[in-house]
Amino acid sequence: MSTFALLNYLKEQADQITEDWLNARATEPGSFYSCETSPDVERLLRKQHKQTVQLLISSLYQDETEFLEKLEDWAQTVAMSRVENRIAIHVVVEFLGKTRALFWQYIHRFIHDTNVDVDKNSVAEWSEMLHSGFDKMIVKFTEYYHAFNETRLSEHQALIKLLEIPLIKICDKVSVLPLIGVINSERGLSLLNDIPLKCSENKVESLIIDLSGVIQIEEAVAFQLTQLVQVFNLMGIESYISGIRPEVARNAISFGRDFHTITKISSVQEVIGKHTEVKV
């Protein structure tokens, strides 16, 4: 009977629990959980915290079916929101802990301020059910947070990879592959794996590999570039290297004979002139 009374009490106080949680936030400029956050974030926090409160109330039911059903939806919703807003996982867990403490404050009020007889066994049962519910919430939330974060990271890495290896079409038959920065063996392997496919998809006949933005090339990468040119030869694609900087050229002296046989040009215009009558 006391558990039923507690559930009714918490349902009546649900909105106030959320308001108390929001009012307890500190002033932390730039923080997602700051009391000075934007109105949009404020509305989002209020809506999601109400969902959190309802989930916790359902954790006190004898039959946990409803709790488990709500748990999946809650964990996905909150995890996606926190990943999208780049909120560190420990910060989310910290504010979940504040909700846990606030919930117990309301249970204490129920015990002391109502006329319902509450025995020690009931309190122990509520404690076990509530803490178990919180533990399941944290586990499920972190599972979805990790999954969404990994997906987001993979998407960013794919975008970075795409931006690292741009293929620029400069006329009908000629494209340029401008490389920038340090070319290590990992980037060299990406070139070897991805560029031939891009050239095939774009029907490239001549490709200029522009190294004017490259400040360092490892010897292993020189070998990979040599392999790349050999792949192009088999595909019927003419390939050239242009824009080798003096410091890179000095290091290239020690590279193998095959690297030095790759056709090198001084400017992109040399190749364009072979494929168009347009003066450049």
C-alpha cells in the first residue's frame, strides 16, 4: 500500500522535480547544463528531464516491463542529443547523479510529510529498485552514447579522408590531385587504394599529382607513389608529378630508382597543352 501511495505522490510531484533540477543548475558560461543556456536548450532539458523522471517512477513498479520499454527510448533520445551537442559522458552521468539525489529528497519528504505508514522493508525495497533502475539507465545510456559517438567519428573520418584526397577536374581529360602537408605511409596507402577508383569513376585520362603543398614524404611513401603510377599505367592513365619543393627534392635523392623514373613536370600547363588547344 505504501509503494502505491509513493508512486501517486511522485507522479503528482513529477513536474516540480524537474523544475527543482533546473533551478539547481549553476551559472557556467558555455555549458550545456548552465542556468544561462539558450531558451532552446532549456526547453530540451526540461522535456528530457520530465522523460527521465517518468522513467524513474516506472522503475518502482513491481512489473518492470514498462520501465524497460521506456528505457530504450529514453537512452536513445538522450544519448543522441548529448552526442550531437558534444557533451562529455562524465558530465551527463554527473547530472544524472543529481537527479538521483533529488529523487531521494522527494522520497524522504513523502516519508516524513504524509500520513502513510512506511516500514523499513518498504524503504529498503524502494532503494533497491531505484538504484537498480539508475544503474540500468546509466549502462543503457553509455551503450547508445558510445555507438552514436563511434558512428559520428567514422563519418568525420570519412569526410576528412575525402578532403585529404581531392580530385580536381581542370579540363575534359585532365585532373589534378593536390596533396598537402606530411604524406606518411598511412596517407600513401589511402592514395594507392582510393585514387585509382576515383580516376576510373571520373574517366580521367591524365592525372597530375601536385606535391607543391607537401612538406615531407617518407621513403615508404615514395615507393607507394611508384606503385600508384604503375597502377595508372595498367589502367591506361597518364600520370605526372609536379611541384616538388626543394626540401622534398633533397630527401628524394635517397629514394629508389623506380621513383626517379616517374615523369615529372614543372607546371600543370604542360599537360593541359597536350589535351587542349586553349592557350593557358
